[in-house]
Amino acid sequence: GANGLAVARTLGRSGVPVIGIDSHPKAPGFASRYVDRLLIEDIREDPKAAVEALIQAGEGQDRKGVIFPASDDAVQLLAHHERELSKHFHFNVPPEGVREAMVDKRLQYREAVRLGIPVPETCFPSGPDDLEMVAYTVRFPAFIKPLRSHKWCATFDNKGFAVKDAEELRNKMKAIFASGHEVMVQTIMTPTGKDLYSVGAYFGRNGYVSPDFCWHKLRQYPPSFGVGSLVKSAHQPEVRELAIRFMKGMGYRGIGYVEFKRDQRDGAFKMVEMNARTGQTNALQAAAGIPLVLFQYCDLIGHPLPEVGDYPDGMVWWDSLNDINSFWRLYRRGEINTFQWLQSIAKVDVHAYYALTDPFPMLWRYRYGGELAKKAYDLLRMKTDEDALDRSRTAVFPAKDKFRAIFKRSDAKKHQRE
């Protein structure tokens, strides 16, 4: 995906040989000119076979390689098999006491409170009897979010569920309790999808902390609760201080990112979550002159660390396919028009998949146009936008009803003018 591909390009452009590891033979990153492929078993379905394949690959090298996990599942695999894999690879995973907090948001939020990091009102219901307390504690609309995102996605293909009131909360939680997933319920800081900033840094050996990098999410997919689809480099000192304090206070190690959102009610930045790995926008960091991936690589193999200056504001990263989805949802909600969207992507510095000197990953991502056609078809057929807080504004009408509505509005304006 975009994450691993960006790691490969950053290292490959610096002359480092790269082996890309995945269980999907058509993963876009496998098409990169910088990647030799290693196809393994799915690390969730057969972690033992995946570890054996990694060990076998490590034994075939004349010296230790450096492993970069590009997903939460990969972080857990390295952490659980650190002893066997460290014989063949260099990698940096958080200390044992920190690992669970990296994938369990309940522990993340406890650490945030301990370190004085602001968080939105949050509850952790364990059964139906807790829902009355949840409705009393959080403000609606609220968001139901998994404690362990990497396991959640195997059941629910989203980041969570938005609920407008206590009744909708009870209805959604019936299916969630039945699934066995642990969740948190959190007050939604409105407006959704706005004022989101992340800060990333590398925490290495002997107390080394790399220069940090901050970026602003301009749009995400899905637009209310999702991953960045259009982001730009920025300096936000308040977020930087909170993020570095959180990671240092936890004794974190490796590349990590912490996301914050400004709460419009009190103006404070509050923590959303932390990711204990490289992120999909790491190509933007490298292009802006803060290559966290290269910092980690050099630190782990004992090479001199790159000397860098400050990074520029306003460099833009874009994930085209996901952003088309985001645009369509926002367009249906009346929050953006086509001109505004085109204007927002007029100057893109870094693409998630496209690169002039490495074009094939984008072609694989788009399936040579087939994926774009499928995406357009699915979006046009979308009847309900589950990501929207006000779903009444996103209903799909037959074309003839749309034209009737347009003519009615035109007639109303005409009578108003008369």
C-alpha cells in the first residue's frame, strides 16, 4: 500500500536495496522499481508461517536487514516474535510495557490523562448495563471506536460508528457486543474532519530523538472519520509539544505519530490516537526533508544520521482514489463543489502512488483504469453515507427527481424575484 511503497521509495532513492513483503500478490508496492518482492502468508491468518518465511529470508542475506512494519498487525508480529526475528533483522519496537497501549486505545487514553494530555469525553462500556452511564457521560453526537483497530477491520470495514443519540447508541452496540469487540464511546468534536493535525518523530537508540514533522489533514477518507486523503506540511507548536510529551512520557521507541483535533467548544487540541509505525504519508516527510524512515535505517545499522534543516509549510500529499470518494460524499452533503475540489488538488507535491520515475504502482492501484470505473459505479449507487452525522442530507434520488427539484428551486427563485 501507500505506506510500504513510500518506505521503499525513500530507501531505494538513497541506494538501499529493498525487499517488499506482503501476502497480496497484486499489492501496488510490488510494482515499484525499487522493490524485490517476497510473498508470504497473511500475518493475521497464519503468523507462524509468516515468521518462518521472514526467518528464511533473513538467513539468505549476508548481513542483517532492517524491517519496517507498515501496519498494526506487522507491529504486533515483530513484537511477539522479537527474539527469533532479531537474530536476522534490525528493527525498533516499543518496550514491552508500552506495546499494549499502542494497540489498545483504552491504555493510550489512560497514559494521556497521566501525562496531562487533553482528551475528549470517553467511556469504555463492557456490556449493555454500562450504556446508561455512557449516555450520561459523553455528549451526542458520539463515536463508537474499537480499542484494537487492526482486529476490528476484519469484522467491520470502517473506523467506527457515529451515533446521534442514546437510542442509536444502544442499537449499534447490540451488534458490537455480539461480535466480541471491545470499544470506546467518545464525544465527537465538531465539525468533523476539520482542524486535524499529526506529529511524527523517530525515537532511537541511546536517547536519540529525530527532528519531528507536523502535517495538517485537509481532507480524509471517509471525510468525517477516516485516514488522510489530502494533507499538507505545517507547523503547529501546540500540537508538537503535546505529541512529543506524550511519546517521551510513555518511553516510546521507533517511528510514531500522534493525531490531535481542535475542540471548537473550548479551543483546546485533544488527542485522537497514536500509531506506532510508519504512516501512509511518510512520503511527504521525505519530500519535505525530514525522512523519518532514513533516520531509523541509519540509526539501526550504525551509519551517520542525516543532517537536515527545517521543513517548508504547505507541501501537499494526495491519495487520488480515496480523495475522489471523499469528494463525492462531501459534494452530496453540500460541503464542497467541483471547482473547490479541483482547486484544492491543483498543486500536489507528492502522490500516494504516482511518481514520474516509478509509474507502475499507480497503474496497479488503479488496475489500469478498472478500479476507477468500479469506484465511480459504487459511489453513484451509494444510498446511505454511513460516515455522515446528518444522513438525511445524503439521500440519493432518481435522476428525474433531481431535475424536478432543480426546476422547483428555479421557479421559487423566479417568483421571489417577481
